[in-house]
Amino acid sequence: MTDQAALAKKQPENAVEINDVAKRYGSVTAVKQVTLSIRRGEFLTLLGPSGCGKTTLLNMIAGFEAASSGQINIDGRDVTNVPPYLRDTGMVFQNYALFPHMSVFDNVAFGLRMRKRDRQTITRDVERALDMVKLSGMGERRVKQLSGGQQQRIALARAIAFGPRVLLLDEPLSALDKNLRTQMQFELKELHEKTGLTTIFVTHDQGEALSMSDRIVVMSRGEIQQISAPLELYSRPANGFVASFIGEINRLPVARLSRRGTSMSFAFPGALTLTAEGLAGVLPQDNEDVRVFVRPEKIAIADPAKPEANVVSAKVISHIYQGTHTITRVEADGLGPIEMRVAGGRIIDEQPAGSTVRITLSLDHAVVLRASEAGLEAA
């Protein structure tokens, strides 16, 4: 066995262990008794609305905030009371926190110099880090000469140059415009694949989380609501908060569930009944009150030439054209306001606001939760 293989065998499976960690500011609890294991080499995202505790949790991992209680381990070592510079974590802040009076080289070299690396090692590691973020040859530039995207890459290069055990990213894409933000999502994933660094990414943007993560931790009010891979999170949310926060979704009124084998029917107020077949996951029992959540792409204009299930009359309220698709909002009989995602933009002329349409709801991939579990929580 090589020395490298022996070292890998000795390392714990989880790079970060958070055990019953809480953060209190006087009478306010920002993070409530969180327990979380982060696997070595994974890209994990902390996702939630503003004030949910995700950045506070990241700062406790980094050491910039002291935990009020609980324990944080990195690579099996208790770092709960260890200062940030001794934790071997690289951090990219929301505003990048670059030194404007320094050159690009000196910004990237900062962490290496703090760790007393020799000049030759610093030069080699800075050049390697700049190459990884596709900024080779820009070491002599000043930070103020760089674009926002280039500054973000410099902050990344500084965070990885000294070889941290864990890379921490606090909403690093929020200051970029939409096109550049999308480009940087690809580059961050590429960097993660190149380095294999355990990466913890904080964002309130569900699209970023779904496109980049191995697993997503959804937080609300300082607590973890669900930990899942993106597809699992999108298709099988654990409660009403997750269902409504992850992607667009319609929350139908409370209905009474009836089950017959794999078939289900939902009796809504006003004598409206909708049906579904073969729903997956853990489902409520027969004769329970439930909430049904259905994605906009699972609702369409009914084709009068085809026999279709779950057809409901509706009045068109408005259209929002999005280029590849149109978000059409309707008022459906017995169901209330509903949003549909319709391909292209023809529906705007064919079914203008105020017109009456018949829509069909495909509930075979709907999310069904007990009414008691489906209430929307405040952030």
C-alpha cells in the first residue's frame, strides 16, 4: 500500500461532522441543535431563505462564529474552539473580501504567506491556483482592474491555493449578472471535479442548488427541513415548506383522500374530484385530509379531441412570457389560482387574459402530504 493510499484509509469517511450545534444571540436562536454529516469530496449546499441560519452555520464551520453549544469536527478533529486560521478551511465571501491595494498574485498568496510557506512553494501554488480558475498570467494585475467575474475567480484561487481540507462558499455568485452567474456555476462544478475538495455552498437560489449539488440541506428558522439529492428533493419534498420553496409548485386546497390499491381520488370542496395513479413515496392513509402539490409543467390546456382525466374549467388571468415557455395564471373552478408552464408563447394570442379554458392536471407525480404536515412555514 502506498503512503497516499494508507493516508486515505486513515481518513474518516465524513470530512465534516456537526453534532447538535446551536447558535444563540441573547434570546434569539439563529441555529437550533443542528446535526449534519458532510461526506468527503461532496458538494453540499445549505439552502434557504434569508434569516434561516445557513450563513451562521457556515460561519461556525469556518470559525468566524463561536457555537453556543455542540461540537464541530473536521477530518475527525474537534475544531469547535479552534481559531479560523487553524481549521484548514478556505472561504469565499459574498463580497469576495479581496485586498484592493494588492496585486492578484499577492491576494492569492496571502494564505500561503500566513502559513509561512517558502517563496518557491508560494510561486508554484499561486500559479497552479490561477491556472485552475483560468486566470494564468494575470498575477501582476491590480484587483480594481478586474471584472466582477474575474474577482470572483481570484477569491476562489486564494481559497484553494493553500490546499484546504474544506472549501466554504458564502453566496459567491449573488453579485454577478444572470449570464455570468450561470457560467460560474459550470466553472465551480468543474473546479470541484478537478480538486475533489469537500465543498459547502450557501445560497438562497434554488436553481443554483439544484444544478450544482450532490446533496442539498434545506433550512428554515434555524432548523434542517430536509437533506436529499436534488432530484429526490424536487420530486419528494418532506413537508409543505420544502415543496413550496423548491421550484414553482401549485398548492391545491385541502382534499379528502380515498385510496383503492394504487389508485387515489381527492375530493375537493364544491364536489370536484381529481384522481391519480401509482404515486410513489410514503403517502397518507385512506380517508385523511391532504394537501396536493402539483408542478406547473404537469398542467396543460385540455385537448378536446382526447379523453383526458382531471379536466377543470378555468379563466385565464395573465401570461408571463419567458422565451422558451410562458407562465399562464388561471383561476380554476374549485381549485383557485393555478400557474401553468406552457411551451413557447402561442398561448398568449390563442387564450388571452379573460378567456375561458379547460385545463387538465396530471397528478401521477404530484406531492401529497397530510394537511397537518403541509402548512407553509415562515422563513
